[in-house]
Amino acid sequence: MPKPIIRHIALQTLSREHHHGLLLSWKIREGLKRNIGTCRIKKYTDWFWKYHLQQHFEFEETHIFPILGGKHKVVKRARREHGRLKRLFTSQDRVEINLSLIEEELVAHIRFEERILFNEVQKIADKERLVLSERIHQEIPDTEGWKDEFWEKNIS
């Protein structure tokens, strides 16, 4: 059994936001499994992108990735994946295919950041820099308030 990852307190907020991203993937999967109309799922993913994920990506790119430097291989990969996910979220074409791709690729991206990128950051970042990034970052509120919970049982 793998050892649990000890996350620096300054990165814990980002990890909680990653949890919300994993829940988004689960909600997409549930919606597709329940044959929910893709337009309903897309409305939710559009909202999630606008009010959650876009800000999360911007914070990571502005305050976390520079700790490792723009030429670091994990930063290059993370930026590529952010770009790919942004295109999938904002595209209005091939909605069902893109929802499936978001569901898969977002999970893989979050696992990569949690298991590899954040560990690299923790290895080299001084505590002051991590604490400063924690002070700058305001946790993005969770998804409470979204009324159309298509992923729940017995909701049509």
C-alpha cells in the first residue's frame, strides 16, 4: 500500500479544490450513465469552468508553477494539460465527446498534479514562498447553489 502524501499546509487548499474537480468528473460520468441530456451537463461544466476551474488554473500558473520554473518538465506538462482542458471546457462542438474527454483527462491531470507536481514543489520551495502563496490564494467556494443536480438519483 502506498504511503499517504503529506501535503504542505499551503497546498492543502489547492488539494481541496482538486477534490471538487474529481467530483466534477464523477458528476459527468453519472450524468452520461443516466442518459441525462448533454446540454444539462454542459451547462454545469460551463459554470464550473467559469467560477471554479479557470481561477484555479490561473492561480497555479501564476503562483505555483513559477516555484519550479517555466522550463521544468512537470510545469511544461501541466501547462499543456491546462490548455487542453480549457479547450475541452470552452468548445461548443462535439459536446458529448468533449464531456467524456473532460471526465477522463481532468482526473488524470489532478492525479498528476497531486502525485508529481506538488511533490516537486514541496521538495524545492522554501516555506516562506509557500505560505505567501497560501495567503494570496482564496479558496474557491464549493459548488453549493447549483440547482440542477442531474447526478443525483431520482432527478429527471
